[in-house]
Amino acid sequence: MNPFHSLDDRRRRLPLLLGGMAALALVGAALAQSVTVLTHDSFAVSRAVVEEFTSRTGIEVRFVAGGDAGATLNRAILTRERPVADVLFGVDEGSLPRALAADLFEPYVSPELEAVDPAYRLEVFEGAVTPIDAGFVTFNIDRAWFESDGRPLPESLADLTDAAFEGLTVVMDPATSSPGLAFLLGTIGVYGEEGAFEFWAALRDNGVAVRSGWSDAYYTAFSRYGGDRPIVLSYASSPAAEVIFSDDPDADEAPTANLRCEGCSVRQIETAGLLRGAANPEEARAFIDFMLSAEFQTDVPLQMFVYPVREGTPLPPTFEAFAEVPRAEELAPLPEDLSAERLEAWLDQWTEVVLRGRDPSSTR
């Protein structure tokens, strides 16, 4: 028998072959649906929550950790011509001007945005990024260290520059850390531009330690974990985390306390944005929508120890008991007319004053 089919036979079989190949291509495309999310190292979400998204949409999720928030944003900016991800998570009010100046985001307004508390729907976010969670950058104090030492707790930002607290404080570099940047902007909001760097010079002269990121500051320099600094820049929700991960999750008091005073806290709203040039834009939009779902938002407090932004999302009891929300007067305002240019100038000035020891007046 001739091993080759006749021309007519091949013509009859061709539509079937093409149809089968098309079907296989469609199945392959469906199986290949995915979205890549570039995040900072503190991002976390339960596996079950991600699996729920994949089960619901057929979209697999891949997370890429970019380091601290500042390093993650830098990576997104450096790779903007060929994005390494579809979604960027972790840009907040302080770092957003840099992201916008780099034209990182494709405009997108999630239909789930209506469920977000209006307090978190900032005008500057509109059409660029979507608010996902909120935290409050605040100094945490090691209660046991101060009880053992016998000196009183600090009661104001100014106290941190007092000789009584010399060498006791650790902060993060604002160029590489999002809480570090939030605090820098908060000091400018409280003291004004000139006064802020005078404050930083006084803090420097009082022996402040600087670490590149939150993890290094909290788990290496903070006295609760073996360091020599009983005052650490962290979050208002950190005492709740300390209780949850302690040997006594039913404790009546957290081992750390927040420094609560006028202008001592800075609100930080983290966002997600669709990266311009993303390989999977539809999948990216679907995941951003999902991040505002009740399932994802309920998962936020105990995964990242920040607050959900979706209205009506319940908080865990330990969060209710120990994750203090600063009062309005305790919140530092952000500087007006925040821009990428001004931000870069302030970061340069901070480096000159804090790391290189220059007089603030010589850096203006």
C-alpha cells in the first residue's frame, strides 16, 4: 500500500487536522494563563487564597521578590522597557511620584474600587494604581529593656534627640526602605523642610543607627531580638504580631509598645499597579481585582500585619486588641506638592546630613 494518502484524502483530512491543532492551541493557551507579580520582601498571602484565585480564573500566579520596597521599585524602573512582571505591588504615597515620573503604569480602574474605604482612595492614585492595604509607620519600644534599665519611655519625637536616649534608636534608610521613606516625609510634614533636617542632624548626633531595611533593623538591631537598640522604627501593628508569634498568644499586654504622640506616625497606603508593557495585562487586571476581594482582604492582617482597605473587612481579635490605629493628631502630614524631583533632593540631603555628617544649612 502506498504510504502516502491521495491528494483528495489529504484535502478531506486537512480541516480536521487544522481544527485539532487550533483546539490544542486554545487548550495550551488556557493552561498557560499566568500573571507575574513583583513585590517587596514583606509581601505575603496565604497559599489557599492564591489557589482560590487560580481555581476561579484558571490563572496561575507567580511572585517575584525584589528586596525592600525601594529596591523593588528601582528594579521595576530599570526594567521598564522589558518588564519582569505584570503587576507591581508595594508602591505607596511616598514612592508613587518616582513611579509616575518613570511612566511605569498602564491606567486601570478596578471595578472593585467602589468597595474600598474612601479614606484610602487618594486622588493621586486615580487611574494609576489601586490601594490594597494600609499601615502606620511608628516607633516601637522594647518594654522589658526600659523596665530593666529604669529610665522613662520617650514621649515625643523630640525626646529621641535627647541625651537620655542617646544611642537607643534605629531607623531605616529612606532610599531603600518604604517605612524609612515614610518617616522622612513625615518629619518634613511635621517640621517643615528646614526644621526636618535640623531634627535629623540632632538625631544623628544622638547616635541613631541606620539600617537598609526593616528586617535588618527589627530582627538584628532591635534589643528584643538581641540587638542594642530598644527603640525601632516599625509599625503600629507590630505589637499585635509580637503577641501572635509569642509563647503566650493570650497575653494581656504586648512586649512592645508604640510611641504615641503628635506627629509620631505616618500612614502608608500600599498599592498595586498594572505595569506598562506587561505580557499578561488581562490576567494582571484580574489579579488586581482579586486583591480587593473579601477573601484577599481578610487575609491581609495576619499575613502582612497591615490593615485591609475594603470596607467592612473583619479584623482578627488580636489585631483589635494590640494593633493600635493612631489618632488623627498622631498622624504626620505628608509634604505638599510631593514630586519625584523634590523627593530625590530630600533623599540626597538626608544622605549628606545623616550618613555623611554635614550641617543641614550647607546642603540647602
